[in-house]
Amino acid sequence: MAMPVEAAEMRWAPAEFEAKFDREPFGFEHGLSTLDLFRFDRLVALARQYAPFDQEYFVAGSAPTPGTEFYAVPTLKRKPHEALERLDTEACRVLLKRPEQFDPGFRDLLDGLFEQVRRAAPALRGQEIVRLESAVFVSSAAATTPFHFDPEVNFFSQIEGDKIYHVYPPAVVSEAELERFYKRGIVNIGQLDLAARQAGEECRFQLTAGRGLHQPQNAPHWVETTGSRSISYSFVFETAASRAKGRTRSCNHYLRKLGLRPEPPGVNPTVDALKSRTMKLVIPARQTVARSVRTMLGR
């Protein structure tokens, strides 16, 4: 019998959670694989709801190598349900964004899982959550997602099939690399050079149904499926404090361009707050100018 959504849980070692949360990757176990929400036929039906909303899904082929630039991998001209129906004959990756907006069962699941994290993480007490959302990933066998990082805290659960997750602690990313990303002031993937990482820094998770991992914010990673279809689920979040840290890094990018050596976030909280407030005004203005220029150029 399938387990009800409210009974889904993640199980981790409390001491490891406390020591590594949002600092280093760690594994956990979960009960999500038994939920009816993740039956393949239900996911196909869910994907059909996405068809009119092309900004809410992503369908792409497999990267030829893990070091391939993320957006250099061709997207496929398929609706998400069409791609799911061809998984056995076409190498592809399907991302369904924010399923909680399409199915109330996913809303219940997301809220319940995040509450587990909130109870386990004293650092989140009193924090304002500015973004909380989930995603469903369905990939064909032998598909590769290339190397990148995400500006959010992630809890990733494997539902069906096998997946090898190669992830690095966020400390392997330099401040200059992070600054170049955060200067844009948007939520997107961050491109990095895999060859610049040290092999000994990689954490390798062999994920099967019922196993998952915690991925800290800005932790670089690449992912591969093995011999069968893979279904995964993740939920991510950002806090007001993490957004402010991103704005601080954005400010540092411009200070560095002026030949200065800005202190990284956390060294001087008062200066961090000033930088963040400054960029809170500057970034929207830059984005407005960029949109106006693109409009004038017809792009």
C-alpha cells in the first residue's frame, strides 16, 4: 500500500546534519519512493498540464561530457509528456518546475518536508524564507547533466532507478567565481569549469530509490543516470540572509573590477549590510536598462 504524503519523511544522523547543513554534502534516507505522486503514469499526466507553460519545464538531451557548458546542450522540441513517452528511445532529461503549483499533493509534500528541515536546523529559526519550491526530474538511461552550481539550498531524493551524483563542497568555488554569477542578480544555474576542480574534493553519492543527499548552496555538481529510467525529486529554498549575501558578492565583483580586494561576506557584517543595500538598488536598475536596450534592438 502506498504511503500517504503526510507520512513521508527524511532520515539523517542528527549530529551530521548539525555539522554539515549548508556547508558540506551529506546523504540521507527517505520514504518518498512509495508515494503515488511519483508513479510514472501520474507523472505523465502531470506533465500534460505543463504543456501550455513553456517557462515551467525544461527538456534537453544528454550532455556529451560532464564538463560541457550547461546551456550548450541542445534543448529538445518536445512537450514534457511527449519526452516522457519517448524515454526508452531518446536520451533526454525532463525537468518539471514547481509541481506544487499544479497538484495539491506536491504542495502538501513540499510543506511537510521543509518543516522537517526547519525543525532540524537551528540556523533557520527566525529566518525569512524568500523562495521555497520543488522540482521533479525524469531522465532516460545513460543521461548526463553537466557541471554547474545552484544559488539555493537543496534536498535531493532519488525515487526510481539509479543515479550517480558527483558533488563538491561550496568551499571549492572561489569568491571571484561566485561574484561573477551573483552580479546578475537572478536565480539561475552557475557555470563553472570542471577541470579547475581537484578530484580529491569530489563527494560521490550512489543514489537508489529511498536515498538522497543534501546539497549546500553553491555546491558544484554533475549527475549521471546509469542503466534505467531515473525519477528524482528535490526541493530548494533561499532565505533573505542568503539573498543579501548574494548582493554583497555582487558589490564585491564591481569593487574587484576597480582593483580593490574586497572582504568576502561574513568578515564584516556591517560593511556586508551596506554593500547589500547598495546593490538592492543598483541591480534592479541595471536589469531595467538591459531590458530597455534589448527592446530597442529588437531582441
